[in-house]
Amino acid sequence: MNTFTTQTAKPPEQVIGRTQLESVVVRFAGDSGDGIQVLGAKFAAATALSGNDLATFPDFPAEIRAPAGTTYGVSAFQINFGGRVIRTPGDAPDVLVAMNPAALKVELPALRSGGLLVIDTGSFSERTLRKAGYAGNPLADGSLEGYRRIEIDVSAMTLGAVKSFGLSQKDALRCKNMWTLGLVYWMYDREREATAAWLRQRFAKQPNVAEANVAAMNAGHAYGETAELSGDLVGCILPPAPIAPGLYRTVTGSEALAWGLMAGAHLAGLRLFFSSYPITPASPILHILTANREAGVETLQAEDEIAAVCAAIGGSYSGAIGVTSSSGPGIALKAEAIGLAVAAELPLVVVDTQRAGPSTGMPTKTEQSDLNLALFGRHGESPVAVLAARSPSDCFDVAVEAIRLATRYMTPVMVLSDGYIANAAQPWNIPDVSEMASFPVRFAEAGRGGDDFLPYRRDPETGARPWAPPGKAGLEHRIGGIEKGADFGHISYDPANHQRMVDERASKIAGIARDIPPQRPELGDEHGALAVVGWGSTYGPINRAVYVSRERGLDVAHIHLRHLNPFPANLGRLLAGYGRVLVAEMNSGQLVGLLRSRYLLPVEGLSKVTGQPFKIEEVQRAILERLELSA
Amino acid sequence: MNVATPPAALKASDFASDQEVRWCPGCGDYAILKAMQKALAEWGARPERTVFVSGIGCSSRFPYYMATYGFHTIHGRAPAIATGVKLANPELDVWVVTGDGDGLSIGGNHMLHVLRRNVDLQVLLFNNEIYGLTKGQYSPTSRVGTRSPSSPQGSVEQPVSPVQFALGAGARFVARAIDTQQKHLISVLKSARSHRGAAFVEIFQNCIVYNDDVFGAFTGRDEAPRRQLFCEDGKPLLFDGGRKGLRLNVPRLSLEAVTLGEDGVGDGDILVHDARNKTLASLLAAMQPPVMPVALGVLYDDPAPTFGRGVDAAAREPARAEALNEMLRRGDTWTVTAASEIA
């Protein structure tokens, strides 16, 4: 374990020759095989260690090994970091690092005008230009005017730096990403030790590969320090962000979600039984939990999505907390079994890491289009609790809350994450699990004899039935998906009983509203001209857009929902206090429809279904339009 | 001094729940239910440790009539749910009750995987070659030509053989029994239970309403002795009161039914059953009347490591806070201190 110490609000240091910036957006782009994601992740880690706040956005192709040099094989990693609170990976990059012509071709349009281009000229040849679809050479034809440019033959520099390690030409060129990382470390005044330590650990069995990579990184750094550059390459410094004191690490949404499930099971005093089927972008949760099997976790890679949810239900039946996870196509397959958990009234957590649909859609691209699926995607009257995570670190808290609700109310709980949150990283103030509020589960106690036990007698406060896993004498009972008579749980086709059971299952879920905090605005007042409402991963862009708009004196608030079913009890009243309500969501208006029908309010929508997160600027423009129209 | 009181011995009736059994009068399921209750009582099973998991169909009502833990789930998924039940609590004795439609049509995939994973549970497949609860459509085990509401001209699909499917899926215990043969059925159920790993039992079950007497060719009073062969490990494969037996036809690599004393056939020519021989099990499973007898009993029993046994004991206990804290702090971390503390 490497630990480092940093501090907040350090008095700004004047470093000769370095420009002070508040925040920067850097985008690394290259071929799938260029190690762009590693480069980005390491830069993020070093940036976090420097005390900056940050948000990242890995943007990679679906193809595992796309043909080299093609535009569809371009892998990118964007990071926004700085000395203020960072909510999003940033809109337009200030800096684009392009490792080949295809990356330049794909990513250049996003670079802000006047932005800085760092280009590996060594990767530019007639063949690679043609492969990227360039008729001429953009380095020579003037098409890059309007940008500041640093052109370096990174390939040659890297080969030179690692020459003494005796690697093959191919392996030597693999160090290009580390050379580039070294240069960017110099640009932003980052420490290299943590990366060097990581490289030596990563390549422990190939010490010469490790040392070659370290040497490449050092060479890139030295290049920044010493090269006679034309003034375009200026070292920058970013003051530490105002971050709450504590012990930090970087965390992705998948990590936080997996760890939150483990913490939630611990707080409930239960073992975690996790069962899923591989699917993009949800699989990392399975990988992380399987790697932590020693800590009260049992995992199963099931034969299909249906088996995955069914095994999880079986796990809950046996007294563990059963959890399954997937993305849209898999959640659709699980629908019938989730209905069984509704009827059997067993705890179950279903994680949906949403991706662009319908059908296979765009597996590696993000979307929020499964809200209706989560809320309504089952036959019969089958309400479940639905939660959404707003950021990578929030996944931890939401996973804990999902297990609390599932066990307290004996119900399935859907957790909505998405491809963006799952892969994005941010600094996280690591909680002390022993200090978190626990919610121990109490299994049913043995009564006097077999049939005295009433498996469907409800708790008067929560409406939940008792949980009686097999193993205890005197509690033997039979449950199932057929409608059950109240209290006894025997099969019942009695009309009045069915009405009663439907009503009781509904009021049990509705009653969760009494057990969750009232909704408060994230920013702004509890009434005003405009509220921008969001849920899930739109938190970052909405929050930043509202913050900036309020700085400019606009009367706008940000409301962000974690609980999507049931809604917080005061939500209708709160929304009614604004002149206009705008819902920004990455679908065609699913929450908009829900809020309109629930509260009869003229809620408006801001939709985006491109597979890409909102840009701050898009939300800001919508705010401005609404407020100008109202004026 | 505390003396542990051994649990009272239970009778078959102690395994019957208070629920009225609602199968059609004369249904083969009654006989299987009775055999199950007797088998558990004879075994000395504890109701609180016993779980029946079923899917959907006539057979899947089974758990309601057992005074054990029971979970009547959804169509075809019982093997998957039972896998979760067993993995989350390996101490439980888990039984899957399914039918030919539930287990081999809508749930065929789960059946394949529960067997190949070798989850330590028993699968009882009640085969009546018809969809009973949906009123008589042909099923995946129906013979070609089965007339039903959904196949008025006779079905054209080739049936699947449950025991051959199970062997193909990698099951390490495969057995077959007939609903009405109580004594034999009970002994098969007990063998299945004592086998460690997934045990697959096909039970020929007569549907008196939609497919009556479909197994008559080998269960009828007159045909039974000539058409039923009971496999016993280490014993010669004889039938028809010991008059006939199975001989290996080496050039054709197949079994043939021969009569002792005819054409020079002696005791030494008859194959001896070896329950660990999968090739023999496959040949036995493939036998069909009227040319050959139907093989009953334990066709194959060759235990292998079961699924989930390799899991750390620690996974069986809830995680400790210290272990979680340690996990969350693995890798690169950094401490942020307040500015005031530095000054």
C-alpha cells in the first residue's frame, strides 16, 4: 500500500515559469493498443495524490482489438482536474494528446478552439494517414491552425529511452504511453514515484520491462524539463482543491458499487450472495466481488441472466442477501424472476448498469433509458423500490441503502447505475465501516410448532413479512409465486384476498417514503423561478451548470433524486414551489412523464440520447432559455 | 448437566403437510409423494434441513404437500434457484422437483448447468410425456405421433431422453424408477440422496387424464417382467425372472438381450453392472422396448468433486468491519489534512 499526504487550501505557491490554472480538461487519445486507459488511470491517480479534485471519463471502443490505426479503434480518456470542486470530466478538452492520426481525426472536433495539441509525429506515415481517412497530412496542410501544437516524435524518443533494456521493437514501442505520461506529469507538476512503484509491481516478473517503462516515463519528464520549446509547452500548476479532510483513494463506480454491497451485507449482518452473467458494462462488479470472496462473499457466474437472478433469489431464500447485476438486455430477461421475489417477498438487489439501447444498442455507451424498465418492467402489479447512483463514489452509499431497504422491507430493490458512472473515477473519502449505522436483520424465531408459524404475517410498521430461512425447526413453511392467503401463505384464489395482497404489497413499497430523507435542493432555494431536476449520472453536469448560472445571478435550483420509487414524500410540494421545472435525463423523457402523471405539474424535459453524458454547456443553455422565456 | 436430546424419530406422516393434495384422482404423483415421505422418514431426515424447490407444472405442486421447507418458483428455473439455496447454505438437503416440460423444455438450460456443475442436490424429473397443467399439449419427451391439442395430426418432433440428456450434461448420478413401484422408488430416492453431487432421477409418472398408460408397454402387468431390467451395481444385468440377460455384442458395440440356456448362452456371457462405467450407463439408457427392456434403478453413480465445496469457510460468515476497512484501503491512498492543522 502506498500512502501519501497532501493538504487542502495550501497557500498558492509561486513557481517560476509555471502558469497557475483553476482547472484543466485533458483528453488522451490513441489506438486501442496504445495503453491509453492505463495512461489516463495513472494520470488520474497522480492528480488525486497532488490534492486536486477530478473526474474522469474513459471512452473506449466496443471492439476488443480493433484493427490498428482505424478511427473506430480509437480509445480515449478524458480527465478534468483542478483546485476547485470538479463535478464532470469537462465539456471541451483544453488539451488533446493524440497518439496517432486516427485519434487526431476523431478527437480534434471536440478540442476547444485555441486548445493545445500534443501529437506523436512518429505515428504519422502515408499508410497511417490513409487508414485514418486523411487525404493529405494535417500536420502540413494548415488544417490545425487555430490550435497550439506540440509535435514530438514520441515513438523515436521512446525507442531511444529504452534502448538499453534489450526489448524487441514492438515491446519498446509499448512504452510510448509512459513516455507521454512523463511529459504530461511535467506539464502539470505531478510526482512520478507512485507510478514507478506501480510499474515495478505490475511487471514484477519482467523487471526489464518495468525499468524500461520507468525510464520512458522519466525521459518524457526530462524532455519537458529541458527541451527548447517554442513557448507553447508551458508548465502549469493547479492549487489543491478544497477537499474535506480524510483518507482518500480514487474509486470507479463499479468498485464503489461492489464494495458498497459488501459493506451493506456486513451492516445487515448477512453474507452476500452475488450471481451474474457477463455483460458490458456490468461485469466488473462480478470480477471485484469474486476477487473478495474471503470477506463474506459467495459469487456465481450463472449460465444466463435468468439463472443469475434466480440463484440470487435462492441465496436470499437461504438467508444470505442475494444480489444480481446486469445491463438492460439482461435486466429484461430477469423480469419474471424479479416478479417472483415480489410475490415471495424476499429481499433481492438488482443492479442495472445502464447502456444505450434498445436491444444490443451501444454496449460501451451510456444512457438512462432503463428507468421505465426498472419501475414497470414486470407483469402484474409488482412494485419494487428503485434507487439511482449519481456518481462513482455515490454507488457505495446507494448499494448500502439498497441492502437496507431490501432486508427491512423484504422486497427487490433496483439500483440504477450506468456505463459512465461504472467506468468513471473520482477521489473518495474512504469511510470507516465500523462507524457506519448498522441495520441487523432479525430472522424469524421458532414458535411452538409447524403450522403456528405465519410466514405472511406482516410487521405493523414496515408491512414486511418475516424472513425464515431453512434450518430452523418449527418454522418449516412453503412459499411460491402463486397468490398466497394473508398470514398463512397457503395458496389462495380468493378474490378479496388477492385485492388485499396486491394492496399490501403496494403500500409496503409506498411506505418506504416514510423511511427516507425528504428531498432538498442540492443548490438553490426550496422555491424559485426554475428547478433543474435530475437522477443518476447527470448529477455532475447539472450541478456545475446550475452553480455557474447562479454565480451569474440566475434564480435556478438543482434537485437530484436518489429515490425513484417511492419518491421522497415532499417531492410534489417541493416541485410545485418553482415557476418551471426542467428534467435533464439521458433518455426520451421517462422521469418527465412520471413526474407529470404523479404530480400533475407541467414539467419540461431536456433529453439527450447520444450515448454521451450531458455537457455542462448544454444544461446551462437550457437554463438560460427557460429563464429568458419566463422573463 | 445438559444432555442433548436426540430428535424423535419421524414417521412418513410427519413429512406430510396439512395441505389437501390436489392432483387428479389416480395421478402417479400421489405414489411419488408417498414414496418421498417414506424415504425421508426411513433415512431419518430432519424437516428443518430439507428443502424442496420446484418450478411450474403438476409435479411442481409437490413442495406444498411436504412438511419441510418448500419453494414453488417459476417455470423451468428450479435448478437455478436451488443452486443459490445450496450455495448460500451447504448444510441443507435440497431436492428439485420438476417435470418433462419444466425441466427439459423451458428449463433445459438450467438442467444442463446444474448437472455439469455438480451442485450437491437431487433432481427428480417426473416424466409423463405430456403438458398436464396446461391441458395436454405434447412435451419434449412425447413420442413422435403423439396426438394432442397442439399436435392434432400427431407430433413430429423427436423426443429427448431425460437420462441420456443427464449423462450428456455430465451428471455423475443417473437413475430411473416407476411411480407405482414404491419399494424400488424409495430405494432409488435413498441412493440419490446418499450420492454427493447432483443426482438425477427420472420417474416414469402416469398422467391418467392426458396420457394414460403411455408407459403401458413396460409397466403393464403382463409386460412388466419381460420389459423391466433392474440395474444393481456388481450384479448381472438380468430380467424376465432371471431367464434373460444382457450381453455385449462386441462387433456391433451394442447390447443385446439373450436368453440363458439358449444358443449356448451361459451365466458368464451376461454383463455385470458397473455403476461407474459411463459407457455402459449410456448403452443402458438407450435401451427401448419392445426390442429391449427398459433399464431401471441406478444406471450411473460415479461421484466427483461437488460445486461450491472449494469456497473458503470465511465466505460462509458475514464479513467483519476490519476486513472491509482493510480492503477499502488497499492500493494507493492519501490523507488530506485541513489547512488549519498544518499551520
